Amino acid sequence: MKPKRIISFLLISILLLSCCGCSATSSGLSMLNRKKITELTQKGETYWAAYQEHQETGEATNVVEYQKPLSYVLQYPKTGCAAVDERIKGIVTDIRNAFDQEFLQANTSENEIKNSKETEATLYLGYEAYLTDNDHMSLVFFETHEADGVLSPHTRIQIFHFDLGEDMEIPAEELMWTDFAKNASAYTQKYFTTTEPYSKGIFGNYATLLAPDGGRFDRFAFTTEGVLFYFDRYDLFPGSYGIVSLTIPYEDMRTKIEVPKADTLLPPEKSNKKMVALTYDDGPNPIATNAILDTLEQYGAKATFFDLGHLVERYPDVVKREAALGCEVGSHSYDHKNFSKLTAAQISADVQKTAAAFQKALGKDPSVFRPPYGACNDNVKKQISMPIYLWSIDTLDWKSRNAKAILDVIKTSGDLDGKVILMHGIYTSSAEATAILVPYLQGQGYELVTVSELIQAKHGEIPANGKIYGYSYFQ
Ligand code: NI
């Protein structure tokens, strides 16, 4: 309603004003708008920056709208999973509507009494998105209001849970195991009363505040480190402490995350050998991929490459070498488009173009597929007549571009048996990590196999076309 009104008002003014030959005012108007938008965008960037460190998945989408009296400075993620993205948009709309209602109602009553001018308010929304190995995304929204130029010190936190593999939301209650709140209560009480600076500031009635049924433990995020809890400003400590967060390691919560899912019921293991599948996306690249292949060749190890059709055309020799070393060579689309945003016809065209590139380089079609961004929906599944492989450990190598950071992710991921590790074949840092990783894993007793080999050996299953082998499968 509001934006339309403003736009039509602007259009009318521009029309009227340009008829009079007086364009200075109209450009002045839009200049003011532009200035306001720039100002809000800058404020947004400062606000969002606080959360960027923990945006582990999805693509940040920014919305900056300047309107009178209410403006919006919003950031939320796009995951590429259709139903999840729809739900996230719905959540953002709910937050907007609640904000509108709060400020418009406040204005009405105030205006009636004092006949004073409207309150101008801005809604700021930022997020953190935590991704765990088994495809669970915890989405944390941080909401702050600014009224008449004053930013409230209070930030509202809401957390939502999603299974990206299954493209669905999961209610928090379903994720809390027996004694979840009891363990969290015991841990936080002990931690905050024995650790500086918390022990100095915690309110005297903390035992009541942190009781298992006090409602403070049903808002949490799952991270790779543990269960993350947020405590609001003034909730347990004086305001100067701000929002306090605490991650409780899973061991201390006593049991592992259990995401209810049909395919967590695995068939009995067919091989007792410890196996890991290394996978490399986005290549081939003559420098980085060849360096990775040098390492694999030296140690007699195998990996799976998910190559892009247009690069297969450009570097066919690298692809041939991947296949010659016994590696699995899969498709990662022609040029990395998000398949969940394409029509069936577009997907089909991409699949054919990619297959032609593989045919030319290898004399055969790719046999397995990994969607760009891991983005998969029913439409994608229907169009892909190959097994669809995701991963269970994301090294975030594209982000760190640092061999040590990549190794740290893997070495701190616990038991790697049956896991599929995601890296990218285009960074020298990933190749450097591989040079250390391959002998390290072999030293730990792991056999390095392709994803298809891993599925057959560990699950006794022949990979099926159009089936998604996702995060929970590779546990
Ligand atoms: Ni990719």
C-alpha cells in the first residue's frame, strides 16, 4: 500500500513539475530519497556487519526501503531451497507487519491525544545462519527498532530451524532431546557463576531465571561447536553486558543432535573399513586441480570431482586425468546456475549442454551430479537422471582460502568414517590442504574412496538416479 502511494505521488509530482518546466524540485525530491536510501544502507551495513561472521550458509539479501513514517533495513538469507526460502520470506513479512502495527498504533493513539507529528521509525533486521554437518540450518534473526533517530538498545532475537536437505522447517520442540533444558540449565548456572566477567554481574536470582522450565532454553541454535543459547539484555546481567551468548558443547548436552528424518535409519554397515570421500567442486582448474591430482596419484587415493561443463570444454586434459586416476567425475552443471530457480526446460537444456562437454572430453556422460549451491527441489530431482550427491562436512574452503583453516575444520569434525567432505578444485589453498590431508587421513586408517564407492561399501546400496544423498545420509 504505502510504497505504491509514494511511487504514484512521485510520478505525479514529476509529471506536474516537468510540465511546468520546473525540474529542479522534482530531482530535489528524488535526490532526498536517494540520500536517505544511501544513509539507511550505510546504517544497515554497520548493523549487519555484527552478524556476518556467522552467516555460514545462504546468500545475504538486502532490502532497504525509505518510507515515511516507517523505513526498513533488512537482511535475510536465500538458501536456494524453495520451501525454506518461501518460509524465510514469510517470517520477514511477519516481522515487518508486527513492526508496522506497533508503530502505526502508537502513532494513532498519540496523535489523537497530542495531535503531534508522526513518529518516524526504522526496522533493522540482521541474521546469523549456522549450518551443521547434517544439513541443519539454525537461522537467528536479530531485530532492532529506531524511533525518531534513536536506536533502541533492545534487540529481539528469534530462531528458526530448517533441514536444508529435506527443504523444510523443523519446530524447535522436535529438536530438544530428553534432559535438554535440564542439562543446559546446569551448565549455564555453573558457567556464569564461575567465569569472569559473568560471575561478577549475574543477578542474585539466577537459579530461578535459569531453571530448566524458565523458558530460556527453548531458543537455541545448533552450531558445529555445540548448542548456542542467547540471553537478552537485562535478562541475567546488567545492561552493560548487552546480549550474552553461550555455546554448550554437545558432549555436555549429553547426546548428539537428532534431526527426525526417515533416512537416518541406516541399513547395517557393509564394510568395517574406515572410509572418507573427498569431493572437489567448481573445477577443473589446470593449476589447482592438477596439484590435487598430483597428491592423489602420489598416495594412490581417489576423490570425486564435480566439474562445470564450460570448464570441461576449456580444460579437457585435466578432466581426462581425473578419470584416468580412477576418480569419479560428476557434473556440477554447465556454468553454476542455481537450478532451483530454473524451469524444467532450462534445467534439461543445461544437462544436455553439460553432457555434450563431458562426451567430448571423456567419451561418456557424467554419471553423478551435485547441484550448484546444493540447491535441490522436486523440479531439479525430476530432471536429473543421475544420483545427486551433497556432502556432510563443509570445509568452507572458498571462504577461508587457507589450508590450515580447511584442515582445522576436518580435524575437529570427529569421526570421519562415511563422511563426504566438500572442497573446491579451483583454489591453491584447497590443493595445499589436500597435500597434507591425504597422508593424514591415510595415517588415521581411512581409505579415500569416491562417493559412489562409499555408498556401496558403507550402505550396501547401489546409487539410484534422481535420489538425493544428503547430509544425514553421509553420517
Ligand atoms: Ni559450486
